[in-house]
Amino acid sequence: MGRIKTMQIKRVTKKLLELHKGKFTENFDQNKKLVDQFIETKSKKLRNVIAGAVTKDTRVKKD
């Protein structure tokens, strides 16, 4: 079982993918840098959780 993402994480992830869908890849480190550019997060952990969710959604949509 994985961790459950909050509605805030899901909402931000969905919005980022809608606005910048062509820029995100399956690479977590690259997505982490992009998330840092596009939004201002309160902490590194929040940024990493959002980047992980973006990476996961990117992988799911390509399959």
C-alpha cells in the first residue's frame, strides 16, 4: 500500500499537468526542478511529494 495523497497535492498536481503537460517527464529529479520553478512551496518535502505525484501521473498516462 502506498501513501494517500491529500486533496491539495492532487489539485496542484492536476493543475501543473494541465498547464505544463509537455515539460514533465518520467524522471523524478527533473520534475522536482520543474515543480520548483513553477510553484513556490512551503517546504522541500511538499515539493518532493508534488514532484512524485507528477512523475507517477506522467507514467500512468503514457502506459
